[in-house]
Amino acid sequence: MLQFDGWKRMLIWAVCLFGLVMAAPNGFYTRVENHNDAVQAIENGEDTASQQELKAQWPDYLPSNLVNLGLDLRGGAHLLAEVEVQQVYEARMDATWVEIRQLLRPERAVIGGIRQQPSPADEVRVKIGNPENMTQALQLVRTLARPVQSLSGVGANDIDISANGDTITVSLSDAEKTATDERTMQQSLEIVRRRIDEVGTREPTIQRQGRDRILIQVPGIGSAAELKAIIGTTARLTFNPVVRIASDASAEPGVGNIIVPSIDGTGQFYILEKAPVVSGEDLVDAQPSFDQNGGPAVSFRFNTSGARIFGDYTAENIGSPFAIVLDNEVVSAPNIRDHIPGGSGIISGNFTLEESTNLAVLLRAGALPAELTFLEELTIGPELGQDSIDAGKVATMVAFIAVLVFMALSYGLFGIFANIALIINVGLIFGLLSMIGATLTLPGIAGIVLTVGMAVDANVLVFERIREELKNAKGPARAIELGYEKALSAIIDANITTFITAVILFAMGSGPVRGFAITLGLGILTSVFTAIYVTRLLVVMWFERKRPKTIEV
């Protein structure tokens, strides 16, 4: 006999209701197509600009997550930027020249005068007055070599040192160039992402292309020029003295002080002196390293002026904490253990290796490490997106209506049950897209259209199996029961293979391919659920009420 436990019925309807409620806000919101309008909305106290939507007629107490529209639907800006990594080499060599000069200056009586010579961006050439004492000079300069801070450069030094006549040549090693390129790209990606997220755009695509290029696509922004202006803004990094620690944001900081929250979200606040000791503009580098006990730490280095100021401050404030503040949040607040001359130091604490690496990235995120040269600049207007949306709506409705009519004509009342489940299925797809914050693209719409056609496959298998059982003189109840039992394995097998394909497309693809894979994969999950549970529950409820002696499928 057909049976459905009461708790199962309640669970099925609860899932359907939850999915439809999650999908419903998309029909009650109006989207802001212009980024400036969204920012103005924030200034007027309306919804967050990060959502890029304005509320129309949807209750505040209900879920309000929306399906994000991709660049091809909403319009927006597209940039392809090239990172000028040579500038990082040049800045590194400039700092190295300062170190060489400070190292060799006390030995002038032996090696003679010291003068920098013209050199490429990744080299520094130093001419000494007494080339006969070149050996002593080389021994001193070689003390500047440090191990490369990367897995690929284990065992290699960061600089190569050689001599020719009266000239010492110091250049970045190949291993250090590779590590520098990786750090520079990682830092550039982090800074660009932080700056774009900071102004409230939604679902940007920011990814590395090739060795030194970054692809940036931001839906809903007004123009490529506006996006370039956002990327060009400077994040604020400062090193401030700590006055005391506060338990909440309402504490009175006092004259000349500010209260700043911790970046780790623990609810801890720091009262700091408003005037920083030194700012991120003076920071040359920050890299993950290890402290004297072998624990993960972060080493940092300032330029000449920053090093002098920082050295004087640490000498006068041993034992006192100082805060590293990034974008008005305290990243770390270590104690000064002793005088830190030379503009370099180590931030130690209870870090994991991953945390020290992330902290180093955050410390470097105060300014772009190198100039970005924009190779491509495209502004995609919302008209193109609206055309795509309209075409997608037409395609979806045509496919939807055609399937509904076909199922109703082919299977009668059972076809109507399948159509009800199909409507719920589409609602569940949009509910899942809204819940996970997925981005809907034009290929994603194609995935939904394909799902509409595939969604009834499971019902067709069940209904055809029921027909066969009825031909074998089975009663209505037994025919329905056997139809679902015998069709189940075929339904599972067919959808698992398609779902595996969707997973591979998502894992291996990018951009539009991923958009298609997301909607296809979610559509498979919802289709199986509605076919096996929703349609069957509708049939059972009808059968229990009518108790027909015969049925037609």
C-alpha cells in the first residue's frame, strides 16, 4: 500500500516552503543599475551598497538574500591590468643600496670611497676606491644575503653577489625573483579585492591571468574609469602607540586618542594615540618568517626615514605595546621587547603558519607594490544585460509552458502533479541561488532552461513504469508503488552521471562555464527531490482522498 509518514510529509512541505520563501525576495526587489545611485542610497540610510539593490515591498523579518546578476546581465566594468613587477625589483635594490652603504661606510679606511653606479632595475652596482681590498668588501656584503622565503626557493639566497675589477654587483637571484613575483601578485590581488569590496560592489571577479596580469570584472559599476579610480585609492596602514585596551566601543578614548576594534572579531577594542609613530608609506616589505623559538612570525622592514623614527621610538618604549592598524582595525598589538634599529623587526605571537602568511599579506596591503598598467578597459552597459535577461525570460517561459502542456496532454492528472512539482522545482533553484549568494549569468540561465527540460525526466520514467504495471493487471495502488520502486535506480543513475559532469565543469572551468555548472548542479538536486518526494506525495494525497478503482496514466 502507499504510505507516507506524517513527519515525512511535514518535512517535504517545510523544505518546499523554505525554498520558495528564499526565492520570493527576487520578485519584490528593484535593482540599482547605477553604482553611484547605490552609493547615494547608503548615504541616505537605505540598504547596503554591497547588495546593489533597493528594497521595495518585502518584510524586514523575512530572508532577503537575492540572486546576484553577473556582468553579462547587470552590466559593469571589465579591466585587464598588468603589474609592473620590475618596479618591485627596483625598490628592493634601492633599499639594498642603503644597507650596503651603511655596512661599508665604517670600512672606508680599508676599501676606500663608495659610489653607486648606474645599473638595471634588478641590480645595484657599487664602486669602491681600493679594489685591492675587494675580498674584505665582498665578505661584508655577503652578510646581507638571506634565505629565500618560499617553498620553491628552499636553500637559495635572495641575492647573488659578484665582483669585477673595482665594482661589486648585487642582483636578485632567480629564486628570489620568482618568490617576489608571487608575493607581488598575491599582494596586488589582495589590495584590489579589498578596495573593490570596500566600496560595496557585489560578486566581483578578480583573478590572476598568466604571470603578471590581473582580470577585474565588477557587475553594477558605472564605468571602467570609475573602477580604475576605486582601485587607485590608498588603504591606510599605521603603527600607533597603545594607551590601553577597552572592553567595548563606548569607552571614552580621551583627547588626542582614538578607539579602534580588533580585526579578529573578538570584540576587543584598543585605545590608541591618534598620531601614528610611522605609517605604511614607510613600510618596504613584510614576509612570513620564524621567531627565535622556531614559531611562525612576521618580519617587516621600513625605508630609511621610517627606520630611524621606528628605531628611536622602540628604544624609548621597551616593554610597551604598539598597534598595527589597517583600515581602522588593529591587525596586531605586540609588545616591544628591545630596541629595533635598522628599520626591521619581527611580530611574534601564537600564530599558525597560515596566520603569519595572511598577516604578512595584510601588512603589505596598505599600498600597491607596483603600478598597474591597464591593457583592456571595457564598460558594458545595462542595456546589453537587459536584452539578455529578456531573452532568457522568453526562452525559459517558452520551455516551461511547452513542458507543462506536454506533460498534461501525455499523462493527464499525473502530468498536472508533475507540473506542480516542476513549478516548485524552479522556485527551489532560485531559493538555493539566493541562499548561497551565487551569481546568475547568461550561461546560468541556459542551465535553468536545460533543467526545466530535464526535470520531468524522472517523472516520465515513473509514469511509464506505472503504465507497464497497469498492463500487467496490477491494481492502482500496487502499480503506483512498483512504478516508483522500479524507476528509482534509473533516476538515481541518470542524475548522478549528470551531476558529476556539473561538478567537473565547476572545478575545471571558470566564468561562464561555472555559471552554467552551478545552475545545472542545483537543478539536478532539486529535480530529484521534487520527482521522488513532491510528485509522489501529491499522488499519494490524491489517491488517499479519491480511492479510485482504476487510474489512467
